[in-house]
Amino acid sequence: MRIATWNVNSLKVRLPRVEEWLAEVQPDVLCMQETKLADDAFPALTFAGMGYETAHHGQGQWNGVAILSKVGLSDVVSNFAPGSGEPDPDARIITAMCGGVRVSSVYVPNGRSIDNDHYQYKLGWLAQLQRHLGIVGSPDEQLVVMGDFNIAPDDRDVYDPSKFVGATHVSPKERALLAELEAWGLEDVFRRHWPQDKLYSWWDYRAGDFHQGRGLRIDLVMATTSVASRASWSIVDRNARKGTSPSDHAPVVVDLD
């Protein structure tokens, strides 16, 4: 089974590129973030014509998450699971069962800056994510959380750590909450295959950052052991970041035996 995650940064703008990528790469499950569409505007029929069942949790011009699946899609939970805390006012998480694996597509808040209220929202969101996972599944089950985490797990994932001192995406509190998810039972699957630095999934549109290699690895596939142990291959598809009108993120792809 091939699974993937991609922050498309506006599905309305990027739909032709997404269709082309799906036809070429043929993932069985794709999690998308920043669809920036209301549910009634989501192109479910387009994806159905390509063999995908879909679930979407959107709110119009901001946020929005989706799951596409060729291996079945059931037990959909939009937003955080009841019992994990208050519902998120933003459309940032959706969960479904796909091919025997419980899949969550997540768009973790950016945080903006450490002195911003949005940063506290981000920390609270990450804590609630762990409670959500404990309700919908367990570390002993086949479970994967994919998406834009807006966290670079360690300094290997940042092109120049000195430029991010005191900034979000690398702060100790964010990284500690990500480490708590790992302690709960999730593994950063990409790192099974690629331990080296300078491998990124996001590059700012400005100043030629993509071509200059100034990026961050913030798009993650986090899986329980029963899923991670099946991972035979993983890659960041940099080609999807090239060409005309790309997203600022590249897809992350994992093959499971």
C-alpha cells in the first residue's frame, strides 16, 4: 500500500497538478492539507473518476483537510474526536479507516511567533491530538498520522538552525510535544530510510529558496510500530515542487509491504 501526504496550498488552484500527480504516482491513500475549500466545493466527483473515495473537512478559504483512498474509507471523524476536548474552530484534522489502517490527515497550527496567542493554540492543539489518538485508536493498532506538522523535528530538518533561534517550528516546547507523540507510540517513518540532513519538504516561495536549498522538513508521516515496520521505501517528491504554480510543500510518500 502506498500512502502519501501533501499540503497542496489551495486545491482550487492546484487541482490539475494534483490530478497529474495522482495519475503518475498512484498512491492508495493521500492525505491533503490546506485545501482551502468548503465541503460543498470539494471536487469529490473528480477524484471518484480516478478511483478514490474521499472525506473532506473544510471551512472555505482557510485550512481544510482531506483523505483520498482506493482501499476503502470508513469510520470518518471530522475534527477532533468527542471526548478529547473542545472541537477545533478550524478545519485541521480528519480521521478515517483506510485499508485496515486508521489514518489522520492533520494541519497543525503554524504558531506564527512564540509571543503570539496562536503559539499557545498550537501547543494546545498538539496536546489534544494525542488525546484524540487515544480515543480513535491505540499504539498497538495500525495507525498513521500524516500531514503538515509545522514542526522541524530536529536541527537536521532546518537548513540553518541559527536563523531560527527563538522562532516557531523549532522551539523546545513544540519539539517536546512531538516527542510525546513518539513516546505514545508513533515513529517518523521517513527517518527509517533517510537519516541524513538537508532533506526538506517545504521551501518559501521567496528569494529562490527552493533552488538555493533553504528549506524545512515539516511534513511528516508518523506511524505506530505495526505500520512503520511495514515501510519499505519513503521519499519527498521534490519534482512536485517544480514547474508552474507549485505548492510550497512537496508530497511525502511511503510504501508499505
